[in-house]
Amino acid sequence: MGKKQKYDSKEAGLAVSLIMGKYFLKAEDLHYGYWTEDMELDISNMVKAQTKYSEQLISHIPEGVKTILDVGGGAGMTTKRLLEKGYKVDCLTPSPDLAAAARKNIGRDSDVFETKFEDLKTDKKYDLILFSESFQYVPTRYSIPKSLKILNKNGYILISDFFKTGAPGQKSALSGGHTLSKFLEFIENFPLELIKDVDITDFTAPNMDIVNGFIIQVAQPMWNIIFKYFDMNYPKGFKVLKKIYRKKIEKTEKKFFAGRLNGEQFKIHKTYRIMLYKGP
Ligand SMILES: C[S@@+](CC[C@H](N)C(=O)[O-])C[C@H]1O[C@@H](n2cnc3c(N)ncnc32)[C@H](O)[C@@H]1O
């Protein structure tokens, strides 16, 4: 009998984010917002901030680019925007939930590849390979060689994502991102010219303050109520469950409720970059 496939926790997290975004914000973007000084830091401005992020990203696409592969395209919203701007775009995501959403959001003229980028099999080639907050999900030893394989002559790789700074001291509560210095060392081995490197950390860090607000004002009180409910109504069974999952509960509380998921911490441990590379 074949091994039972597990549901990856990051993919599950993205699918939940999509459901929440659709319900609360009427939006399906799965990337950070770009917060400028004139914007009040409030969840009601999230969609505006995400739109600003998309505008920023798209403004870095060089002239002459016609075909794009949106790697880790989520629910296809960036693909959709690029199509509206006249580019020919395909979208890729390994998540069946996100691929289904992407198929709904973009027309039939685009391919939606439902696969990990490293497993992609295609004869197609593109002028630009786009990683919008998806670069961190693919090991660089696969993402760079694979991109070069499907890139047209003098094509581009556009990476917009956060990296780990490798700051010393306490380990970050924020997961995700390749270590920047290791990535820069690695990419030296490839015939790629760095054309642009824009640091947008200060504009994206505020997203973590929004997340922190949600944790403190919504998630933590809800967590406490659920625990109280089961403690008072099903004391014996719940005690056993808490014992079995003690380590997981402690880890979750330490990660989410210790107040270490905020913009200030993001700026210490992460650096959000838009990087444009030109291929041979
Ligand atoms: C944070 S979302 C970004 C979505 C979208 N690009 C955006 O900007 O809204 C990360 C995306 O990367 C995808 N992903 C995860 N692992 C991947 C892999 N190995 N190869 C390609 N995409 C991957 C996820 O399914 C998801 O679509």
C-alpha cells in the first residue's frame, strides 16, 4: 500500500489565509502589504497595502518582457493583474486548493501548473520567472537551475521575498526565508547578473504588527476560551489530551503568544528584497 500523503502545514496555512482573506477582506492575495507612511496601520487598509505591493512588484518588470511564469502564484491574483497588463502569463502552485482558486481567477489562456516548481515538466520557455513571496518555499539548489532551464535568452528572474538576516542572539519566532548571505554566495555560481536589489523591509515589516494585533486581540483570547470550555466541561478527557499534546501546546504558545511576532522583530531577523537578475 502506498504511503499516506500528509497535508503540509504551510500549505494548510495558506489555504486558511485564503479562506479568511476572501471572507474578511474580499481579497485573495497571499502576500504582504506595502505600507507607506501616509497609511494608517489598520487591517482595513490591508487590501490597499497589498495593491501597493503588487504595483511595486510589477514596476520592476523590465521592458521587452512578454511571457512570465508566476511561480508559487497562490490564488492567481498576480497572474490576473499581469494578464490585464497584457503579459502572457502561466501560474504554478503545488497546492490543489490554491490551484483550484487560480483556475477560477484567471482565464483559460493561461496554464495553471499544479506542481512544485522543482518537479515542473514543460517545454515552455519564458522571458521572466517571477517569485512573489514564493522563493522561500523552493530550495535554491532547485529554483535557480530550474529557472535558467526554462528562461529565454537574456531572460530575467524577479524575486520578491523575505530572507533571514542571520542576526545573532535569540532565535526568531518568525519562520521562513532563505538566509540572504548563503543565497548570495550560492547564486554567484550561475551566469546571472544582478540588475536591481531593492530593500523594502521597512514597508513590509508593518504586516507583522497587524498579525501581532490579531494574535493578541483575537487568537489568544479565543484559544483561552476554548481551553476554559474544555477544562470546565470535559475535565478528565481534556487533561489526558493536554498531557499527550503538552509539547505541541507549549511550542504553539511560545511561538505565537510571547509577543515576538511583530514588525520590530521582523526588521531584526528578516530582510525583504526585490531582486532582479538577468540571465545569459
Ligand atoms: C505566500 S504564497 C504567495 C502567493 C502569491 N505569489 C502572492 O504573491 O500572493 C506562496 C506560494 O508558493 C507556493 N509554493 C509552496 N511550495 C512551492 C514549491 N515547492 N514550488 C512552487 N511553489 C510553491 C504555495 O503553494 C503558494 O502558492
